[in-house]
Amino acid sequence: MTNNEAPTAATQGDTKADGTFRVQGISKSFLLKDSKTGEPVKRQVLKEITFDIPRDKFVVLFGPNASGKTTLLKIIAGLEAPDSGIIEKPRPDMRIDLIFQNYRDSLFPWKDVLQNIAFPLELSGVSKKERNDAARSLLAEIGSDVLSENDYKKYPYELSGGQQQLIAFSRALIVRPDLLLLDESFAALDHDTRYLMQDVLIKAWEELKFRVLFISHSVWEAVYMADVVVLLSKRPANVLDVVEVPLERPRKREVEYSKDFFELRSEILRVFESELYGRGPIIS
């Protein structure tokens, strides 16, 4: 989780930023060792990436492995500097939080559920009662299907992967970020838990009204969760297409069996597999 601005009681809940959040012309290269010569070689990872992250749209980033998606998230979060391009924010003091794939490593094994979630408020000097009340309230709002009150005093190692994921997710949300970045956060979960956590995230996004950019390697997950899917090319990555997903919200699982869902999934696969293999999707 990045900490662009220390959360305070006064700034919590400030998610009223309007206007455009734009990733504009972002390019990035790294010096890598050549596998044959061992000499350092400049390799471009991102090439003039441009797209918007609106407040009212759930945006999913979908692309090949090693196409620079995580690097792009780090640039948006301010953890990496681009070679060129800018991140245009509606407000310069926007709070941006990033949840990595290895969410377990971000949890403190010596702190219980509430203490882990409330940690950003502890850093800001919020009283123990106030921060614990905030953690309880947030869990009741978005996480009651995953964690019960009986679990609040448990430690991360006593909990399932989905429950640990919810703790990491809730810790980012307790400071009410303006933009939440998620790097394949559900990839390590089993099938049933992944379903559950997808719906938890969508519910939180609908209720708390933050911007979201979610990386996924599953085209099914991308279509189910997104209002907009940004498709990236092979490295050096650029934007192949921006696909609108006009499926009704609130979204229900039954939509996965609809003709519209299948057609959108096929459209994305057609672009994706044409980029990778020069052909359309295997499933037509």
C-alpha cells in the first residue's frame, strides 16, 4: 500500500474528486542483461500508454504475461518514474493505494484482524477505540460474508487465503482512497473464494465510490467485473483496444451465461489472441 498522504480523521472519506484521471503517453524502459553477451541492454516495457480511469467505471487492465502491467501500476502509484508521459490527476493530493499479488506478505503476523486493518489510522495517531470502531464498521459494510465478529481477534496465520485477502483489502479502504490499484489480487485464491472476493470488491466499489484499476489474467473475470477493459499488447506494451462492457449493474452471476457476456468475452479473446498468435480465439 502506498502512502501518498498520511490519513487523518479529517481527510478520511474524501473521495469526491471529479474530473479526469488520465494515464497519458506513459513509456518506460529498463536496463537488462543480455542473455547471450551478458552486456546491459535497454529494453522498452511500456510504449505511450494512454487511457482514463473514471470514477463511475470499474476499469480492468488485461494483457499478456510480462507486458509491464505491474510496472504501469507502480508508475500510477508513484513508486516508479516513467521515461516519458504523465499521470493527470483531478486533484494533486489524491490518495492512491496499491495492493500487490503477495498480499500475505503485507500483513503483520503479530497483529490481529482489527489491528492489521486499522494500522494506517494508528500511524496517523487516531485513538485505539476510534480506529477499531472504523475497522469493525468497514468489515460489517463489505466483509460480513468472509469474516465474522468471532474472527476479529484472530491472527493472519489462523485465517484462510480469502480472509487474509479481505484484511489487506480493508486496510487499503479504511483510509478511503481516491484510487485503488489491484495487481492480480485474487490470482492465488481457490475458485469459490475468488468468486466471493470478486463480489466483495464490486460491492465495496459501488458503496464507497472510489476509482479502481484492477489487473486480471482471466478474460472471464475481466468481463464479469469491468465496465471498461483496457487491452495491452505484447512488450513493449501499448493499448490495443478499450472495450466497453455494457452489462447491467448490480451485476449478478447469471450474466455469465448470457449471450452478451459470451460475445464480449469472444471479442476480447479475438483481439488478445490475434496479438499473441496472429489468429482469432480458439473458442468461437
